Amino acid sequence: MLEFLSKEVAEGLALAQQRAARRKSRLRIHVGGEIYPVLRLWDDGLALDASQIPALRGLIDLYDGGRHISQCLIIASEAENGELICDFKRSTAVADHAPRDYWLDENAPSGYLPHN
């Protein structure tokens, strides 16, 4: 259907889809005190609006609304079709507690009775 549209209309449609994706997404990245919306996210990368940020490398924090999801290390980024495509080297999930350094028996008693 897009082949029947004029070039200007097709570009306007693509721009409107990008704006809608930016508004709809709750995902954000925090980089050096700045906040940028995430257009798309996959296992080893994400897409940002290239007009807002020219290039990106290094450690970022990924948020879903106000909840901190993960820390990601971006090793490469390139602009494609108005999007900045960023590739992760690693993505580490954020936990609200420290990891346990001992084995916890699931059949252990939940408490002890006092000895009288």
C-alpha cells in the first residue's frame, strides 16, 4: 500500500509512527544526567531517536517508568533510518538485595521454639 503514497506522505507517516512509539514507550535510559526514551528493545541492543542523541557508548541505566531494570554496557552505535541502534556487550539485571553467599535449604524450619 505504501507504493501508492507520495514520498511526502510516506515520510510523514513514518515520522508519525516514530512519535507514537516514543510516546507509548515507558522505557528510558539515563546517561550522564540526561534521560532519553527507548523506541525498541531486544536481547542484545536497543533503538533510540537519532535526532535526540548523536552517538552513544559506555555504561547506561535502563528504566521502565521509575523502576530501574538493568545496567547495560553499549559497545557500538550507528544511525539507521532516523534511529540510533545500540549494541550491548552486557546487560546486568538490577536486584533490590545483595546476592546470598550461602546455600538456603528450602525445607529448613522458618523459626525455632524457645526451650523451657
